[in-house]
Amino acid sequence: MMGEIVQFFRVAFGLIFLFFVPGFAFSLVLFPKKGDLSLTLRIGLSGALSVVIDVLTTLFIDLALHMPTTGFNIFASLLTFTLFCLALWRLEIFVFSRYSGKFTKKADEN
């Protein structure tokens, strides 16, 4: 009984991670500001981007890195990609918040 519940949550979280999380992180990199996309558009884009990212990541680890395409290797690669995208998104937000006033002041002076 307990094993079935654990298996259910493992499958549910795996599908969410596979079909949503990498695409959502990449959509944050592409459109970092909150008002760039509506929530429904971001969720739809996340699903489509996740499928593409999953396929390309699997091909990359198989053909370029010559690693076996096991479930753990695919998960580790997608997790690395997702964390890289989130770090890049935070860097973009930092740069936008730090330097947004400098560019508008120079444009107003001219």
C-alpha cells in the first residue's frame, strides 16, 4: 500500500518535472520581467519548451557526451539545465534592477 503511494507521487512529480519545470525556467530566461507574458501564455510556452528541451538534452548526452541515456542521467542533465537557467534569470533580474536607472537617465539628458 505504501509503495503504491510512493510510486504514484514519484510518477506525478516526474511528469511535472519532465513536462513543465525546464521549460518554465527557460521561459524565465527568455522573458525575465513579470509583465512580459501572461501566466497562461507562460504555462503553455513552458510545456512546449520542456518537450523540446527534453529531447535536445537527451540527444546531447547520448550523441555528444556518449553517456548512456538512463533515467538518472536524463534527470541530472535536466536538473543542471534548469538550475543554470534559474541562475541566469536571477542574473538578468539583478542587471535590470541595477542598471535600468542609468540608461534612462542618460537618454533623458540627451
